[in-house]
Amino acid sequence: MVFTQSKRSAWLFLAAALLIFSVDFALVRTMPFAGDDLLLAYAVLADFILVIPFIYWLVLLRKTNKSITKVFMLPLLGAVAAWLILPVSMRNTVWNVIWPIELLVMSLELFLLGYEIRIAYRVIRRYRQVARSEADLVEAMRISFKAELGKGKFAAVLLHDFSMIYHLLFSWKRRTAKGDGRSSFSYHRKSSQLLYTIVITKMVVFEGVAVHLLVQQWSHWAAWILTAADVWLLALLWADWRASQLHPVRLESTHVRLRYGLRIQADVPLHAIAHVESAREYHPDATEQNTSALPLLATPNVRIALKEPMDVEGILFLPRSVTSIYVALDEPDAFVRELRNKTADQVDR
């Protein structure tokens, strides 16, 4: 029912926006002397800069209790649309109206830049403190981010980007970690992750070049945006592969430390584990996938079932509630045996 209402609201907004666009377009193209009518130009600008964003908030955002500040970027898009439909002789009017908004946006950007510099200073200061007791630089970075920025989505994505940059550019002098079969378990040797990464890289490079050449015939901006997205994807793949080499799954005295590349991040308390099992392969159905953390680019061979839902960080380190965690380890049976011993000891205590 909620989905139906949301869909109906979206169609209502699109219909209203299309009606306003059609009427304004017809007026500026059919009315005599429209090219010299400043009042008409201001009316069109008001429709696109004020009316349509307000309808968007009224119809879509207000029902989800979101602030009207969420539509602050829409007036700029509206100004672009108004500039496109107004006659050439009237387009200077758009700039005369929009430059105060541009000035406001620039002021906000400067404020955000100052805020980001302040955040960076706080994180660096905290990192220096944590690094004295935490030998793992990435773990020290994680602790510092969460201590200063909390556990929100912004902090999660920012931590993910910093982790990706570190593993892609600055981690190559570190030695590859090897599992010892008791407290540390690797997952990069038998999962064919390197092969998947090479194959996907080849596909993205060749197809990316073809798509860039094709799209640039219509828009150079769109072509470069798609190319930038391809570069980001390749950076993510190789950073994840490098992270998989450096951070095995570890069994601590009170929890399982899951740093599964850049795909799964979690500290699972031993008392929260219902049971753990291994198999040659697991293929969870669609229903279970919705409530599980899964290792992308690998076929899982270990399943950790939780007693109750808990938050696990997935892609972009965004948290989601799961009841099961699937991983693909190089030594699944040894991991299950050691984890069962750990949980049994926890119960005995």
C-alpha cells in the first residue's frame, strides 16, 4: 500500500511538472512579442525555480516527513530548464535572476569546505592518538572516523572512500597476511577474486572506451561522467582485492572481526552467534539474500547464523540489518571448528 501511494505521488508530481512545462513552452513560443515580455520571462522563471520545487516537496517529500531543504538544488535545475525554453533574447534574464542563488550556493560550498577541513583535523588528531595502541593502520582509521563522525551514512561513505584510496595507493609496501588456521583465516587465495577482478577490468576498459566514443557524439559531459564512473569501479575492485590480501577474518576472544575486503565489515560478538556451518557452496534464495550479508565476487562456503538481527556494513560501508552472514574462506572447516570452540568456551564462562 505504501509503495502504491508513493508511486501515485510520483506520477502526480510528473503530471504537474509536465503540465507547467507544456503551458510555459506554448506561451513563449506562440505569444506575439514574447521575446520582449519581461513579465512573461519572470513568470516562467518563477514556475521553474519556485513552483515546481515546491510541488516536489509538497507531493513527495512532505509525506515522508523530509525537510523542504531537500529541494534546495532544484531551483538551479529549474533555471537551466527555463533557460532552454526561453527565447534567445530573454536568456540574459535567467542569469540576472539566478546569480544571487549561485552566490548563496557558493557560500554554502565554502561553509561545507570549512566544515570538512575541521572534520579532517579532528579525525587526524584522533588517528594519531589511536595509532599509538592500534598497529593496524586501517583499523585505527576506522576507530577514529567512528569516534569523531559517529555511525551515520555520511561517515560510512567517507570512511569507505578513505579506505579505498589507502588500499589502492598506499598499501603496497605491507606484507600480504596469511591465515594461521587458528585465529586468522584468509579468503583471497582460493576464491578466484583476482581472476574476477582481471576479467571485469578487461570488460570495463574495452566497453568503457566504446561507450565513451559513442556517447560523446551527443554529449561530452555525459561521456566523461560515464568514464569517471568506470574508473571509480575499477579503483574499487582493485582496492577490494588488495584489502582482501591484507585483512584476514580474525577470531578474537569475544568476537569475530570481519574485515572482508571492502565488502563486509562487522564485529560479531560470540554470544550473538546462533550457529556456524560450512559447505562446499551456499546458494541462498532471494528471500534469505534480503536478510543476509553476502560476499560479492565469491561463492560462500561458510554461514554464520545470528540469534537476532544486527547491523553489518556492506557496500560503501553502509549498515544494513542481517540475520545471517555468508563468507568464502580458504579454510572453511578449520574456521568453523575454531569458532565453535570459541563459542563453547564463551558459554562455559
